[in-house]
Amino acid sequence: MPELPDVETVARRLRRTVGGRRITGVRVLAPPTVRSSPPRRFVRELTGRSVRTVDRRGKYLLIRLSGSRTLVVHLRMTGDFTLVPGATPVHPHTRVILQFGRADLRFIDQRRFGHMDLVPSNVEFAPVARLGLEPLSASFTLTRWNGMLHGRRGTIKSLLLRQDLIAGIGNIYADEILWQARVHPARPVHRLRHGELARLYRIVRRVLRRAVTHLSRYGRPVGRFLEVRGERDMPCPRCGRPIRAASIAGRTTYFCPHCQR
């Protein structure tokens, strides 16, 4: 599942490649991908609009269009956009094509879970409105972080995955953040000390910033724990003891039982 760094990287790429360009045509090859309206209406309402900019909110892409419309896209597990010459053969997993003159912006999604909604720009899309703080924004301060977690029950892993509290963190980067902070993912939030909370806050921002930078430049995720995560009994990059896996917050979670307390 793409997480904040992945979606931010796609947003920056689209902003650079199609920002300011006019949509000259639309093809819907998989109607279930379009949720906001019937495909014919979707095609009619998109055609002729220009891309003003591309933003990200949590794990959502917000393609801001002329005429006060926003195309809201969730990549889900396997969705992505690729810009190719219009004459390029269509990939079998292509779901929607936005035409920009002689170039196509193609939404390719092998698992078919990705979706699009064309909504008025002046009305906040309900799933987006429910999202919590953006961890890379100026409003995500240590004071707000402490206030958000104060009195909460549950594990720190489950809280990091709460999109209504912090937008964009998923399973993979939650594990990287907790490993770097030396915090066990099953630790109850109310038992974390002030120093641990402050360290977690700093590491959330550092991990996500580095991941966005690295993905944008090199196309690969970055993180010492990410390099071995997913392989049970692999040596921990810090202490060399075996990594363990457990179901925490309903998700398969990898951690080092020696380093993370």
C-alpha cells in the first residue's frame, strides 16, 4: 500500500509533468475505478479542463483542475500514473487514460483497488475531511503531538496508523519509525515517557522527510530497518539479533525485541 512518501513522490511528478496542461480527452477502461459519476459524465466533465496543480493529503492525490473541480485519487495497493506518448500500446492493467494532446497520462492498477472521484473544489471530500494532521506540515508541532496522544489508550503502533490522527503513515513506515525510536510497537501509549514521545515526534518527521527526498531523487525507499523488514529472523541492523514478527494493531509488525522496549 503506498504511504505518504510514495504518494508525495507521485504528486511531485505529476505537478512537474502535467501541471498547466489541458485534458483533451478521457478514456475509462475500467468503470469501477470511477466512483463519483457514471463514466460518460466523468469523461464529459473532465475533458477540456486544465491541471492547475497537484497536491497530496494523507494518502490521497488531489489533482486541482480549472472550473473549480478536483480529481481525488487513491492509489490503494498497486495504482500509479505513467505519462507516455499516445501511440504507446495500452498496458493490460490500464484503468483510466487522461489525454494531453499527443501524450497520455495512464492510470495503471493491477489489483483494481485504486479509485477516482471528481468533486467540486469548494466542498471538501468527506474521506479527506476526516484525515488528521499532516506530519510534515508546520502545524504538526511537538505540542500538538503531545496533546493528540495525551490520555490515549492502545498501542503506539495502532496510534501511528490512525489516519484520523496522523495522515499518511502506513504499516511499513510505522515499523521504521518505531525501530529508529527504539520503541516496541506494542507499548501502550499512556506508558511512554515524555522523552520517548519527543524522540518519536522528531523521528516521525525525519523518517518521512528522508523517504520523500530519497524516493523523489532515486525512486527507492530509504531506511535501515526497511532493508530487512519483512524477513523474520533476519539480523537487526543495530544489534544483530533476530528480527521478530507479530500481529499488532491487526497488522503484521516487524521489530527487534532486544532494541525496542
